[in-house]
Amino acid sequence: MRRLMTGVLAAGVSVLFLAAPAAAAAAATADGLPRGFLKYESEQARKPFGKAEISWRVSDKRTEVATLDLCGARASLLSQAESVRSVLADGDADYHYREQVAVFADDQAATGAMAKLRKAVRGCAKVKTSAGSTAYRGQKLPIGDEALQVSRYNLKSENAYGERSVVVRRGSAVIVYAEVSLYTSNKPKASDFRSQVRDAKAMAVKVCDLPGVC
């Protein structure tokens, strides 16, 4: 699957975005998020990933850490949210895609989660691992109320395996889209984040259908 799958994502993963009407958003489940609210809960939205074997899992557990598991720490920065939903797509050992929406009690709580994320990225700037040295980098993005593009990659030039994440806050919601893959270069490029940025922009609009988020 490897980097070939990323090309498929970049080409078409956002084309089939299915917007849920505000009425559907109002019919929230007990955990605060309507069933089917996330993009990749939809079977149709998964089709651009191709026919290669990918397993899909939907979870409402706050312990799902996805991209926000920095420096090997198991404490999720989303654990204080009132509701969290994650869609986790796993291919072979070289490919994963993550979608998360976390709704906090208010804007201040969500802002605090983003502040913790920025602090964690700075603290993980260079981490020693069994495979060598891993670098984490963060860069601001103009999405929602605030957004951060986060990359993880091995500093050894022959190893291009890493993670490319986009984390956005819109009101009291925090949105995460992350891809773990083999890339054409170990250093992050704008094209590595294309599908995550498209998905995050669309969800940053959609979360405002949730009562009290925006």
C-alpha cells in the first residue's frame, strides 16, 4: 500500500464529502455527536482509498490518541473533551489514516487543548528512538479559529516513514486528520498534507452544525 495509497487520497479523498443537515446534527447521540457525523463513518466516503485491504473502526473512547500521542506519551490531549469520536483506518504496517472530532465544554477548554499540543510539539522537537532520531515539527495553518500542521519523521534520510497531521480548533471543537505512511522524502512537503487539509477544512465548517460549538 505504502505511498501509492497517499496519491489516491490526494486525488480524490475529499470529493465525496457528504454534508449532514443541521437537523441531523441536532439528533445527537448520548455522547453529543450524531451517528454518521464524521466523514469516514460513511462507506461511500471510504471508496477513494482504493480496493486494497483496509480495516475501519469507529470509536467513542476518549483514550484514542491518534496523532496527539507525542513522544510516546499515552495521555491524550483530547481526554478532557466531553465527547470524542474517532475513525481509524489501518492498512498494512506502513499505512494508517485517522479522523477525530472532539467537543469540549467551551472554547476555553478547546483552546487549552491546542496550547498543550503546541507545547508538546516543541518538547518533542528531537527524540531518540531505537530506529534513530525522530523529529516533530509544527506549523500554523489558516483554518478555523486556529490550526496546526504537525509532522513526525525520522532524521535518517533513507527512512521516509512518518506521520503528517492537521489539527484544527473551531469554537469548542478540535478536529484531527492524520496520515501515517511511507513518503517520497523524509522531510515534510506541502503535498503530504493535501488530503488532511481538505478534510479538515470541510469538517471545520460542518462542526458548526453541532449545538453550541460555534
